[in-house]
Amino acid sequence: MDRAPGNKKKHVKKGERTTMKKRFVKQAAVLAAAVMMTVGMATTAMAAQWKQDAKGWWWQNDDGTYPTNCWKWLDGNKDGIAECYYFDNVGYMAAGTTTPDGYSVNSEGQWTENGAVKT
């Protein structure tokens, strides 16, 4: 089968081939870095935060777990001041009550003493 005029097979010299390989490796490295940055940004979105459902509020840690049967100092509103919260056996924050160990928490779940929030 004859080639049409002007459709000659292109030969790539050895030096050009090496340059093309280097260019491909660089492009692959840039693509891999972009993918890693995108994945890293998505992971960052999984920050600790307050969650709520019909039963109440709970705190979700960075790793997706939540505290249970314990007190935890949190700066959930990011004002630079941590407040102490009690979480029950299933992880819900106690609010407007006395905790099992006898301490008072206000309606926002913060540990209080004589009506003042402890910080």
C-alpha cells in the first residue's frame, strides 16, 4: 500500500526521544502533585465539629469518632476560649442538667459553677 504524498513516516532521533520522556515524566509528576493536593484538601474538610440531630448535639473528632462518658474541653465556636462539655454514654452533650458526677451544665452544655461558665 502506497502512502499518500506528504504522509511520510516521521523518525524520532534518540536525543529527541529522551527529551520527550523527560517531558512526560515532568507532566506525570505535576499531575500526581495536583492529585495529592486535591486529596489533601478534601481530607482537611473532615475537621472536628459540632453535629446535631433530633436527639441533641454531639462533637465529632477529626478522625470521625466522638467522645462518650467523658468531659472534653472544646473551642467549638473558635473564639479562642475553650469550654468544658460532658458527653453521655452514647455521645450526646448534656445540657441544662446535672451530670452523673454532680456538676452543672447550662443549656448550651457548658460546665458552670454558680451560674458562671468555667473556662
